[in-house]
Amino acid sequence: LLGRADLEVFAADMDGWASGLYLVDQAHRRLVPPGLSEGFCDAVVAVVAADGIDVVVSTVDVELPSLAARRAELGAVLAAPSAEALATCLDKWLLVQACEPHALVPATALLDDEGIARDWIFPVIVKPRSGAGSRGVHLVHSREELEAKPRDAALLIQENLPGDEFSVDVVMGADGQAIAAVPRLRARVDSGVAVAGRTVHRSELEETAAACARAAGLVGVANVQLRYSTDGRPALLEINPRFSGAMPLTIAAGVDMPSLAVDIALGRSVPARVEFLELANVRFLEDVFL
């Protein structure tokens, strides 16, 4: 976005040490409260009014529901899915039900008596209905271990898929069609974030990711996580309705999703389809001196 002559970019974070703030000069940096705090949306509204902001782009899961709920009050266009689509994506139980008629999903049940009693093949995955970064996700290796767990409808039991995992960055147009779907092999993952990977051309991954994003009602950018099943088909793991942590690889591969997201939000013309290159990357830490 900083490379576009038609845009003036501001950066906001709750933490003055956040490296993203320093992509812009001091006059364009803003501090806001944490995304889950009561004053967060009011602070965003105040920044929008004070700085004449036209588009608000959030990159954090926890901020999205409150911003979407107050979309009409922001004073700017919110480049984010509808409140209904966010509710579906941020609750993995609702997401499975929405996508099951349109794509392969792993066997999934609530962690209750009925769910535990199902005929599972072990190990299975137990994970929260909501959350990100692989927090709270763990393997359960036996029926005895599963039956010993406290019943909790905020947790899911899910079939453990054996194949390679791919993360697909998608950008969906206002017409519900995929402008681009870019699969990435997550070659190295640290705390839920890919630190090495490569883009790959695989039509089944692109088509499955687009079908799931469409079923969830998404417009704009999202990240669809897929894993191959025992019969070699990609199945849905989850959808993150935001930019992925590995978005720089997708951009380098030829799909500038941040720019597309802003243009979609503003109702500007966007290409019907954008192709990508097969490309690999690794990551390293960089010191920024101020």
C-alpha cells in the first residue's frame, strides 16, 4: 500500500513497540486501545474523524467482530467481511456446517456425550471452537483419554487428517467469485505462523478454498487452511477472515491482496482473475533502529 501514489497510509497498534508502526513516518503513527477493550471502537472512530480516513483495514481476529458490528458508525469503509460471515468463520463449528455441502470437511463433533460416543479413529484432534495460532489444539490418542475429558461445548472433536497442510490466501470479489486463490505449503511453522513455505499450483486446493470462502459468505481477503485426507482430497481445517501471517509470500508471487482489498472496499474496478507464480521463501529477524 505504501507504494501506491493514490493512498496515504496510517498505521495503528495498541503497542508502541509494534514493528508495523515504523513502516510509516512518525506523523502517520497512532496508538489505540486493545481490540477487546470497551474503548477500542470509539478510539478507531476518533482516529477516522481526526485524520480523514477513508478505509479501515484490520489485521487482527479479535478486532473484527466489534468493528463489523459498528460498521455504520466508523465514518469510513471497513475492509472486512460482513458480521454474519465473521461469525461463521470465527466459530469453527458453524463453519463446518456452512461448508459441508460444498467441500470436504473432516468429521467434527462437539465435545459432549454425543460427540464423544461417535465411532472415532484415533488419534483425534480436540480444539477450541474459536481461537487462532494453534492455541488449545492437541491430539487425543485413545478413547479412554477422550472419555476422561470434561464435557465442554466450547471445544470440538475433529478427525485427524494425515496429509500435508496448505494455507490458501483467497480474495473474493463482491460477486462471490474468487479473484485469486494462492495455495502455500507451510514448510516450517513456529507458534502457528509459517516461517518458510512456497506457493504451488494445485487446482483442487484453489477450487476447495474458493468454495469454502464462498460458502462462508466472504468478500475480500481471507486465509483458508486445508489438509489432505486419507483418500488424497483437500479438506477444510479453518478459515481466518483476515490477512495471513505469510501474506508477503502471496504478494511476492504476484497477487497484491492488500491493494485488492482496499479497491474492493471502495467499490473500485478490480481484475476478474489474478494469476500467481510458484515461489518459495524463508524468514529472518531484522533489527529496526529508531
